[in-house]
Amino acid sequence: MTITSSHVRGRTDLCTAIEDELSGLIGKRASAATAYGPDFARLWALAGQNVLGGKFVRPLLLMETYDALQKPHHQGHGTTETRRRETAITIAAAIELLHYAFLLHDDVIDGDLVRRGHPNLIGSLLAEAGENSRAGSALHWAQTGGILMGDMLLAATHQSFARADLPHELRLRLLDLLEHTINETVAGEQLDVGLGDGVIAPDLQTILVMCGYKTATYTFELPLRGAAALAGADFGVENALATAGRHLGLAFQLQDDLLSTFGDPRRHGKDPFSDLREGKETAIIAHARTTNAWQDIEAFFGRPELSVDDGEHVRRHLSDCGAEAFVQGLIEEQMQAFNNQLTTTIPASVRNVLLDLAGQLEGRQS
Amino acid sequence: MTITSSHVRGRTDLCTAIEDELSGLIGKRASAATAYGPDFARLWALAGQNVLGGKFVRPLLLMETYDALQKPHHQGHGTTETRRRETAITIAAAIELLHYAFLLHDDVIDGDLVRRGHPNLIGSLLAEAGENSRAGSALHWAQTGGILMGDMLLAATHQSFARADLPHELRLRLLDLLEHTINETVAGEQLDVGLGDGVIAPDLQTILVMCGYKTATYTFELPLRGAAALAGADFGVENALATAGRHLGLAFQLQDDLLSTFGDPRRHGKDPFSDLREGKETAIIAHARTTNAWQDIEAFFGRPELSVDDGEHVRRHLSDCGAEAFVQGLIEEQMQAFNNQLTTTIPASVRNVLLDLAGQLEGRQS
């Protein structure tokens, strides 16, 4: 009980510290933005609301890993240690801005106006522009806002990394990490869009690579490597953490796909057939394509007007042909590889952070 | 003659140095990109072709100003001076990457596939995807490439600034300048789109502010301030240069609008009525709106199907109502303000760089 309480209190304190840092980063820019008129200021106000309403998954992972990597006698005392921890919070917050920049450009690319049941920045701009704009141009105006705000958040992320109060060599190492992350995420986004647009062939290997690049790199590898670099951990530890993070990230992504198709929509809150209607190329679909069931599924796949009856029919086929079990097997493989990494050079304190995160995978409904 | 030859040779040497730096920046990333598959590598290959085919207006302005600000006994000898000049070339090249990032996102926002008579990156991706993609999705794929490549160039710009071999304080000053530039350019782009989409009212003041933000800041103010900061010039000199640059930038932008509407299409190579067909809110149009001629012009403005006869009719009206002369007057005002700045604290050597640039304004046909 004591451990749990202290753990929860620790996370609440971290959330507050991250929120304060993000409020500062965004608030400063939101104030300056008012000089450029109400429409420009509105971008920062909306971005601020959305970023500060997030769950801070990535910054929390960075900070919990950072704290766990500290040797007990180092924790939070000397001036150097205090300054370094403040810098870690700045980098953690910058990673949340990066996440939001990616989300915004992804929403522009996908034409999405809603995220988790609420209007996203584009949806808000669209609703507000509705009455003032020329016929048919409100969506253009709103999506332009999404592109431009994404650009400014990408810039703000780099500014935080570039100004970090760190020895020059360490700052360069974090800048390398940021560059690597952006390249992989962009490559993953491009693969995802290419699969959807039919430009890239939907084989399983490509889909798994896409999932790793698009999400696992910036959600798991970046915070873990960042924490290791900031804490001065050995490169061996950093690599082991990154590898563990990639396996865990892929497992989460594969589970997302399973939940979207086979999960309980009352729990996850999404349209249960949206992946099928969009023709989303997932590992489930890649496996189904290799079975005899595909000829029956294909006619329904990617049809925006798919009925509930047809959707349930396809879902049954996807389960019966073994695609559901196949992806469950892939998740187990990733979790096995993740667990194997934990027994290597990763310190016990950090292992608990990762096991805690992995625990969220089990019994996940949304 | 001697002066001209040495001047031309100086510019050729600078072009080569800037081109080498850009080749290095892009080449390194283009090689690394091949690890992520042919589609990702194609983005870097196309961006490289387009960036290296540019005229380097902004980097040349930075370097010519930087060189002109050097005291004669400092020029290119000591190790410190040589290193600083190399850094200046790196920053100059990074500004060209920023320019191209802005162009790409602007092309996505405007739906443009062509720039200066050649397919832009999006147009090239569209042509290449044509046969492979799902029906109707090739443009989506191509525009996604434009968004993502713009993101990577924006990131690359920041990486160059963040890693610049400079004292920490000076690097921070350049990072401030980059942030200021991106904010103003984004604010200008948003105003431009808001004017086009009818979300923002097209009064003259808004249009002039938009022109300054969208183009003058990053094309003139950024290279001039950057050169001053890198050369260790007084803040008074930096401010005078920036002010001069903003006036010159606005004059160029206003002249662009005049050329597009009243210029000789055989010289400038653009559709002579494209601004009218698009309904582009320029200073010309803002003035015409205040005259009695507007009721006759309005019916034709923003009509994509505008005929050549109608276009010529509108053009005559715009001239007769005084809009052409009004904008010529605005340009003269800006040039007067520019010339006034030159007589302040700007050193004579730098004055020549600016006068040379201003000279390109006169007799400009394209």
C-alpha cells in the first residue's frame, strides 16, 4: 500500500511539473502571439488547450525513467542534479509538443476533425470559421491552421532542445536523437499514407515496420533514450531501453488494431468498423490476405458505406480465418522480446517503470 | 570594369560555397534516407534537386552583408575569422532550407503543382504515383509528401542553427531570430489564406502587414539581422539593416503584384490573369475596392473561368481607377524609406550591397 501511494503521489508531482513547464512554454508564445492578431493568437490558444488536456504519456515515461536511473545518493540534492532534472523536464515537455505537432499534421493528412470524441484544432477552427468564410473555404482555412500550428510546434520542440542547459556534447546527442526520431516518424507516416493510398504494397513486414517507425520511435524510444542520455547512463543501458521500448511500442500498436476491430465499442468509444471502412492496412488485414477468407472479405474492405451487418460479417471472417489469433501471437512475441530485454543490463529500478507501463497493456479495453 | 569583374567573381565564389554547404546538408540526409525505402529517399532526392536549382537570394544577401560588415583587417585571415565565416555559410544555407520548407507548405496550402514552369515536389510525386495509386488518391499521396518534406526541412533548418559553432549567447540570439522569423512568416501565411478564404477583411493595412510578414521578414530581415549578429555588428546597425530590409522587401512584394497584373507575360512567364482568377487580395485590389470602378470589377474578381477579354477589361479598369498608380506610389514610399535608412548608421560597404539589391527592383520584368 505504501509503495502504491508513494508511486501515485510521485506521478501526480511529475504531472504537475510537466504541466507547469508546458504552460510556461505555450503561455509565453500565446502571449506574444496576440501581437499578430486574433486569428494567429487563436491557434496558440487552441493548441494550449489541447496540449494541456493530454495524458503526458511520453513526458511521464521520460521523467520516471530518468528518476529511476539516478543512483540513490544523487537523487534531487546538489545544484547540478537539480538543474539537470529541470532540463529533463524541459526536454520531456518538448517531446509532448512534438507529439502534438505530429498529431496535427496527421489530422490534416487524414482529414480528421475529431480526436477522442472532441473537435481537434482543425475541427474547432472549422466550427468558428463557418459563418465568416467564403463558401467551401472554411475547411481549407481550418486545415491551413493545422499545418501552420504543427510547424510552430515543431519549431518550439527544436527550440527547447537547442537551448537546453546542458554540456554542448550532450545537447548535440539529444539533437541527434531528435533528428533520428523525426526521420523515423516521417518515414512511418509516409508508409502509412502510401499503404492507404495504394502506392505501397500491403505486406506484413511493411506494416510492422510502419507501426514501429510511426509510433514506437517517438512514443517509447525517444523518451527512453532521452532519459538515459540526460541521466548519463551507459550506452549499453540506453540501447537496451530503446530495444525494450520498441518491442513494447509495437505491442501497443498491434493491440490498438485488435481493439479497433474486435474490441467493445462501448469501452473504446470509436466506430467499431472505421478501420474496415477506411481500408486501413493493418497486420490483421495483411494476414487475412494470405488466407482463403480474403476473397470474401475483399469486397467489403475499404467501403465507406459498409453496413453494421456487413461489418459483423467481415469481423467474423477475420476471426475465423485466424487473423485475430495471428496478431495476438505477434503481440506475445513482442512482449517476450520485451521481457528478454529487461533481464539484460537494465537496472531494477527502471525495470519497474517499464513493467508498470507494460501492465497497462493487459486487460486494456480502450 | 575591374570592380564589376571582382564583384561577379565574388558572387560566383559565394554561390559555390553556399551550393557546397547545401549539397553537404542535403546529401548526408539523402544518403541516410535510403535506409527507409525508395519513397522516403525520393523525397530527399526531389528536395535536393529543387533546393540546389535555386538562386540563393537569401544566403547570398546574408553572406554579402556579412563580408561587407567585416573590418578590412579582419577579412578571412585568422583562424577565428575563418571559422566564423564557415558558420555564416552554414546559417546562410539553413535559411535556404527554411525558404524551401515555407514554399512546400505554401504549395500544399495553395494546391500548387508547378513553380516557375516546372513541377514542384508535389507535382513530381503526383506524376510518379499516377499509375500505382488507388483511384483519386495520387494527389493525397503527393501533398502528404509536401507536408512531410516541409517538416523535415524545417527540422534541418533548426538543426543547423542549434549546432552552429558559435559562443552560446550568440547561438541563442540566432535561435531567437529564427523563432521570430517563423512566427511572422506563419502569421503572414495565415493572413494571406484568411484573405483568400474570406475569413479576414481585405483592407489595405492588413494586406500590407501580410506582405511584410509573409515574405519580407524571412527574405530580407532574417539574412540581414543574421549577418549583423554573426559579424558582431552593433545592435543599432542590425536594426537599421532590418528596417531597410523590410522596406525593400515590401517594395519587391508590391512590385510582384503589379507585374502579375500589368506586366508583360512574355517576360514574367505567368498567366497574366491568375491573380484575378484566384481572387488574390492585393494592394491593387484593396485600392480598387475604395473606388467607383469596383462595382464593375467585382463581378469578374475571383472567377476561375475569367476570359482573356474580361481579364483585359478588368485590367483597364484597375489602371483607370488609379489602383496601378496608387501601388506605384506605395512602392516609391517604401523605396524612399529604404533610402532614408541607408543614410543612418549603415556602413558604406553594406550600403552598396543593399543598393545593388535595390537596383534589381528597377526595370524588373519578372
